[in-house]
Amino acid sequence: MRPTAKFSISFGLVTIPVAAYNATDTAASVSFVRIHTADGGRVRNQPVCSLEGTEVSADEIGRGYRTEDDAIVPLTDEDLDALPLPTARTLTILAFVAGGDIDPLQIGKGYYLGADSPAAAKPYALLRDAMERHRRVGLGKIALHGRETLAMIRPVQDMLVMQVLLWPHQIRPMTGVLPDRDVKVAANEVRAAETLMDSFGELSEEDVHDHYREALEEIVAAKLAHREPEFGAGEEAPAGQVMDLMAALQDSVRAAKRARGEIDEEAEETEETEEETAAGGRRTATKSAARKGTTARKTAKKTARTTAKTTAKAAAKTTAGAAKSGSAAGKKTAAAKSAGTKEAAGAARKTAPARQTAGRGRKAG
């Protein structure tokens, strides 16, 4: 492995010469080349001079800085080496902080750091062990590939690793990304999500395997052999909008346990049956309560109607009785009046002969 850069780490008055090696291999990732769709020929980017219109060789290509008014200022290696920056050859550690204080969005390319001389081995190990015991990472600045950048140094196993960090102003704000409305999550939903998180377990080698690259290589091999690609049966990812969040979380927990072989089909069927039975019991209880409520309302209505009818009948009977009493009293009064009239008439008839006799006596005298 060839180093990409050499510099020194400044740790107080201690200087540690190190060599930086690329920690990642971008060649191992999937990449494509551009082709002409008409005949399959490669489409290449040719370095062409914008003034002459001719192709330029690699030894004729240099650096230039473009200003705001689009002017190009040529810069040579001597110009860059003359920069009055201590970070041009030295990574000066500015502070030691907890690893969790570093925003993951800032973390960029990683480098392995190795001691660049026998004399650097002891201070190298001293810095590594001190950060390991203190659980801290070092922050500093270094000039790499013609530009100054933030860097983080941390211990990994038996070596030091440096990772380039973006400047804070290079992190975009979250404006326009957050939801427009407040979302409230119930406590039981959070507990269900935590249960799902616990059911995932540890990562396995199969989880970190590049299946996309493997499938792509199978397609290429199939095209070269003039056959159909052969893929293993995979589990389809669920699609569509989640309507019942709790049900989706519970199903996810069962799926995670089933994938790890922690539950068998019989146990799963029993669990689902119990859940359905419980759900059915809840529905039955709800329906029973609804029926009871409906029956109570019907009974109350019938009782009210019966009470109203009884009250109306009693009132009618009372009114009828009063009417009959009044009628009887009227009849008695009429009978009394009739009897008095008859008695008066009888008395008048008796008085009339007497008056006639008296009259006749007066005439005879």
C-alpha cells in the first residue's frame, strides 16, 4: 500500500511523523462507463483547451483559480508550497473532544495513519493509548491535496485513523425539510417501536454483503453467455401506505424474529390466533355493550310510553268520574226543582176552591 501523503502530528511539544494511506477502496464499488448507444463504443472525456480547441496532454495540465468575475489565475506548485500555513506539513491538534460531539454529517474520507520512522513509534503509541483510555478524539487542521481542511484523529484497534471533516458552513440548514405540522406519537407506539428495535439483533456478514454488485455481475455474466440471469428468491419489501401503525410494528417484530428463527410457524399461528381472539373479544364486548345500551334505551322508551298511557287513562277516568258526579248532582237538582214545582202546583190547586168558596160566601151575604 502506497501512502498518499506524509506530514507530522503536533501534540503539544511532541511531533509524530506519519504517513497517510487511503482507508477506503472506491474501485470496489459498482461503476459504469458511458457508451454510444448506436454502436456500443466508449464515450470518453478528452482534455481539450478551450482557446485552441486541441487535446492537451497530462504534463501540460496545471492548476488555476477562478475568481468571482470568471477570471482564471494560474497557480503553480511553488505558489502553494509558499503558503504561510503551518498546516501545509503539520496536523496541529487543537482540542480533544468526545466522539459523539462530532456531527456525522461532517465526517468524510478516512485515512490510516502509520508511524513514518522508528523514532515515531513510541509517541505514536502514546497518543493512541491516551485517547483510548480517555475516550477522546483529536481535532485539528491539515492541508491535503491543495486545500486546508478539518480533520479528526481517533484510535481504531492498534492504529490511528484520520478522517477529513467538512467545515461547519458546508452543512446545509434543515429549512424546508422538517414536517409542516406537529406529529404526536402515543407512548404505546414508542414502546412498540423500541421492541422492534430490540428484535433486530446484531449485524451479520450477510447483512453487510453487497447484493447489488453480485446481482449486477450475474446480469453481465448472463449477457455474455446469452442466457437469462438467475437470481435467488428474495423477500419482497412491503409497499403502500401504513394505515395501522401499531399493527405494522407488531408484524415487523414477528417478521424479524421469524428471520432469525426465534419463532416457528406454529407459534406464530398460535400468537396470531390469540390476537384475533382478543380482538374478537373486544369487538364482542363492544357489540354487547352497544346492544345493552340499545335495549336500555328501548326499555326506557317503552316505560315512558306506558307511564304516559297510564297517566292519561287515570286522568281520563278522573275526568269521567267528575263528569258523572256533576251529571248526577244536576239530575238531583232538577228532580228537586220538579218536586217543588209539583208541590206548589198542588197547593195552588187546593187554594183555588177555597178562594172560590170564600167568594161565593161574600156574594150570599
